[in-house]
Amino acid sequence: MLVAYTIADEFAEARTETYDVGLGGLAMLAETELPMGQALRLELELRGDPRPPLRLTGEVRWCRYDGGLAKYRTGVEFTDRTPEQESQLLGYIEMMYQLRDLGVL
């Protein structure tokens, strides 16, 4: 799943990929270290999905440098989700499992 994130309006969005996602949050690869507790605005998008990106907010829970990838593995907890956002997120997660089972992912 693709993710775009930013810390505020005055900062450009960074784009990356998630490598784990659930109802409570996600793990993503970041180019820069993000401090624990940093609030983020997120947009999640499943490749090839015609629906608009899912907009969420989150907070960094952990960030560790991965020397093999030269990126920061970053854990983000979702915050202030609405029932509609949670339903959309669940749909994305179910679609990812279906694509994985078909061998697409």
C-alpha cells in the first residue's frame, strides 16, 4: 500500500510504501528519522484501487534505522479514526489479503 505523509501544511508530502498495516496503525519506510510522538497526516492508497486515497491522522510510536535498506522503519498508530475511516481501512486490508492470496502481492 502506498502512503503519503506530512507533519503540517507548510511541509511537502513524503511518499513511501507500507510494509505492514492493520486497524490500529501501520509500519512504513521513511527517508528521514521521525521523532516518537510526532503527529502525521496520512493518505493511504492501494495500487489500482479506483477509490480516492483514505485520509487519516497518526502518531509515530517508534522509528529505527535499517542499514540494509538505508531507510527508517517507522511505526505509526492511527488517531481519531471515524467509523467510516475504519470501515474503509478494513476494506483495504481485506483487499490486500485477497491480492496476496492470488499471488499479486
